[in-house]
Amino acid sequence: MTTVTKGISMLVLSVLLLGLLVMIVLGFMLGFTHPLPWILIIVLAVIPVIHDKIVATRFVEWQESYSVGIETIDHDHKKLLGLINQLQTAAHYKTDDEMIEDVLNQLVDYTKYHFSREEEMMLSCEYPDYAEHKQKHDEMIVQVGKYIDEYRVDKTRTIEDVAIYLKTWLVNHINGTDQKYTPYLQGKV
Ligand code: FEO
């Protein structure tokens, strides 16, 4: 969602809530026993809850099914998901470019740190699919760098696009690639 779209969506929500408030006041002119204003009050109370729930679906929550069974690696994955959520927060609330750049840099740095830690563990345990796994990490570093560079110059690409891209990649990688090494590394690193 671009800043302009975000602004329009907040304006529409505010106008809707204000309109409801006016209708409630007018509704009470029909009498306190009339059901209309009371129904509108319920609608008024429910709209922000629904809005918050829609926003919440864009965030990613850690699930036990993501665990690779190694505490340090799970910690890294949780940290990365947390940074991705910070990007989503930036996408939905007014956040200055400096903060977004800071989170992006932290994400890139921590991803590199995590990959290198994971690769050392795989090597020390002589994990047979090490080369294939490392190749995926190397490709990811290049792709993320490219994606973020494009975001910085292409104003139609939003920070939310970056967050969704990273979230999808990370969750798929954990579930589809990382968890394969669990039997080889668990209890040995
Ligand atoms: Fe947890 Fe292979 O990255």
C-alpha cells in the first residue's frame, strides 16, 4: 500500500466512522427505544475490530510447526520474522524513511549472519545437502539485495511488497529446506 493509498484508506475509514456517529445522533431523534441507533452503535464498535483483524493477517506469527528443533536456529528465525513484522508495521503506520532503511539494513545483516551460522553447523555435521542449501542462501542474498535496490528506486514498489516477499521466502525456506537438516544436526550442535 503506497503512502497515498494508505492515506485514502484512512480517510475513507474516518469518514465512515464520522458518518456513523452523525447517523447515531440523528437516530436517537427517533427515540431511545428505536432500534436503529443501537444497531449503528454496534456497527461502529465492530468496524475498528474488523479493520484490526484484517491488518493482523498481514503479520506473520511464529508457529511451533516452523521449529527446526535447534534452539539457536529457531531464535534466528524468530528474530527474522520479527524484523519482517517491523516492516509490515512501517507499511501500515506513518513511518519515516530512516526507520525503514534501518530495519531493511538489520534484516539484510541478520540474514547474512544467520545463513553463515547455519552453514557452519551444517558443515560441522557433514550434512550431505550442504552445497544445495548454501546455494539457496547465496541466491537469496542476491535476490533480496536486488529486490531492495529496486524498492529504493521504483516508487510503485512498496515496503509492504518487500515484507510480503521476505515473509513468503523465509517461511517456505524454513519449512521446505531448513527442516530437512534437523535429523542430521539436532543434538549435535
Ligand atoms: Fe534458516 Fe537456511 O536458512
